Amino acid sequence: MESPQIRIMDNMVSSNTVDETDGVAENSGIPHGNYCLVSWDLDTTGSRLVDEICQIGAYTPTSSFSQYVMPYRDLTQAARRRHNIRIITIGRFRMLKDIKRGKVLKTKSEVSALTDFIQWLEDQKGTKDGVILLKHENRKITTPLLLEALGKYNLMDAFRSVVVGFADGYAFAENRCAKTVRYFSLRTLSRILLHRDEQELDHAHNRAQAIYEVAVNVTGMENSETLKEEDHGPEDLGMVIDALRKFTTPVSVEENALVTLRATVVRQDSFRPVFATMLSRNSRERQRAFNLRSILVEAGLNYNSTQEAYEKCGAEGVKKLVMEATQAKVKDLDDLVRILMEHFAPEDYPKSLPQEKVARTPGRRESLGRRARVKSESKSKKNGMENGDVSIGSIGEIGAGDAPSDSTLDTTSSTPSKIVTSTQSECSPPPPGDNEISSVDSSAH
């Protein structure tokens, strides 16, 4: 019997599906053909173009691929938390360790892992026209990193002979479920459609399988009678591939996007001396610097262009250039001009100091603890005064003239509260009661 939850989800999404032409990127789509669909994902040391691969994961209903890679650079803190892996050093050897399971992972070099991955894709292709790599991400990070690594080892020709394009699973899910789901991340869709915990998506091979199953479920919502069973036939998978074909970008287009991304990174690095001060402050200032720098980079500006504008017309030239190129908001425009002028003319535009940290108000526990300590100290002092005892810590309460800072208790007297200063013991004659002790000491010498 069909469960009510599945029936509700089928009716909800099938009745609200938008036109498939919406959300399709320009230059997307590949011609009809007999393709093999492979979902894939990467674990990386970070989200920058210079970062390296830590794991390659891929999945098909009949086979899967998983290989860990030993990177040269360490993982960032965000990458360690996201993938639950870290690099350890034992003696002279660096190893990759699974944090959750506490096991050392078997790794290969990056070139060996990429060669094995291409060979596995060629085996999956067989006699078909090519392989479509399915990825689910909002920000394109893994595709440029994969192409960058392939180009580093001259493996692009072998890769092009097997792979025909990259399918965007995020855009596909957003197109099909635009009016029913607010968020289209893999974790959200896997929790709704696959009923999986977020902890199961730590590694690339687990995410690759979830990407494939989410795409199948999203496609099957309009044809639930044929895709509800676990085993999908060739006709069902052909329907999924045909639906994803319009959201597939050819490899050549992704290579051109990588060239554009490299140029963007060069422009971004050129502004490093301008935003160096903000990037060395707190997280709020760094995020503000990232946003302002992205405005300049996306407008096609670089350090040399802004410097030429300053040398020609000063602050007005910089403001005019930024205004015409970026069309930024008034506040962003003022901040950009101020930051640029603080760099080009520091004597006329002194750098603004970071905001001072506001003193933190003590919490309830701290206030109660401090109050209890003060109460216990006052109670102990009161008990000491009632018993006639004077402690070393209470000498200061007698008075500054009565108890100098170098005063000590006279242990030779019968009265414990008698006070003898160090000057009195050196210069003044000893009391009458101390003659016997003095004679004994002198005879000893």
C-alpha cells in the first residue's frame, strides 16, 4: 500500500513544477545520445582554487569509486569539520586520519587517484556515447578544482574522451521543486526525500550516492509509478538522463569558465595590499573586506586600474571609476573610495581604527559566584575578630601607621598579637625579656 507521506510529496511537487527552461544556464545542454550517468563529489583541503583533493567519490547503481588522496597542504579548519578528516604526522610520515572512526586512511598520490578515476569512468562508459558527471552544489567549487588538477598532470585529453559534460543537480532540483521547497542543499533534500541523517554525508563517496538518489527521486515525482521501486530499469534511468540533459554543461564550457576564474583570482590577489588591514582584524571586518573586494573584482577592476585613476585625478578619479564600473550602493561606494584612498594617500586619509571591544557583562553564574566568595570572606573575618585572632591578611585593617608593610609577628613573646618591625629588631636594643636569648646567641658565636 502506498504510504501517505510519499503520496503527499508526489502530489506536492508534481503540481508545482515550473517550466524546465527556467533556471537553465546559458550554453547548457547536450544533444540526445546514449549516455551513462555518474554522480560524483570531492573532499578538498579548502574552497579555493589552489586547494587540493583529499578524496574522489563516484557512484552508479552497478558500481562505485572511492579513493583517498594525500595532499601536500593541510586541511583548513572548516574542511576538517566538514569531512571529519585531518592530517597527522608520525615520525617523518604524514597520514590522513578519519576523526570519527579513529582510523588511518589508505591514500594515493593525486595523479594516481585521477588516473584510476578516469579508468573507472571509461569502464562505466563501455559502448555508450559518453559519461555525464552529476554534481549537486550551489557554488561551483569542485568542478574547477577537478579540472585544475587534471590540467596539472596533462590528463585533460583522456578525460575529454570519456566525459561529455557536467550536470547541475542543484539547478535541476531547484527547477522541479521551486514552489514547494525553500532550500535545495544536498543535506536538506536527502533528509526530506531519503530520510538520511546529516552525519552520513561527511565523505565524498556517501554524498555521491545521495546525489544520485536525490536526482532519481526528484525526477520520479512526476512519474512516481515507475520510480518508486528500489531497482530502476534502463528505461527509468534513461528518463532521468533525458531530464538532466538540459541542465548539463559541456566540458569545453567548463574549461572556459576555469580560464575566467583564474583571471578573477589574479584580480582578486592584486587588491591584497589594499585590504590587508581589514583582513587582519576580526571576522566581521574580514567579511566586509571580502564583500567590498568582490564588488571590484566582479566589475573587472584590478589594482593597476585604480592606481592609474588616482594618479590622474586623485580621489575624484577613483570615485568616478568605481561608480561607473561597479554601480554599487552609496554606502559601499563610500567605503570603497575611503579604503582605496587610505592606501594610495595615507597622509591625507588616515586609516580608521577598529572599533573597541565592548566590555562583556558578567553572566548570572559569575555574579552569584563572586557574591558567594565575598560573603564567605566577610564571614571568616567576622569570626576571626570575635575569637580574638588576627591573621596575616587582616593586618592591613589595623591601620597604615600601626602595621607597616615590613612588619612581622613576634613569635618570642607570649602575646600572639604583638607586632615587631624590622627596623626595631636591627637598631633598637632588645627588650628586657630577651636578654637571655641574646646572651646565648653571642656565646654561640
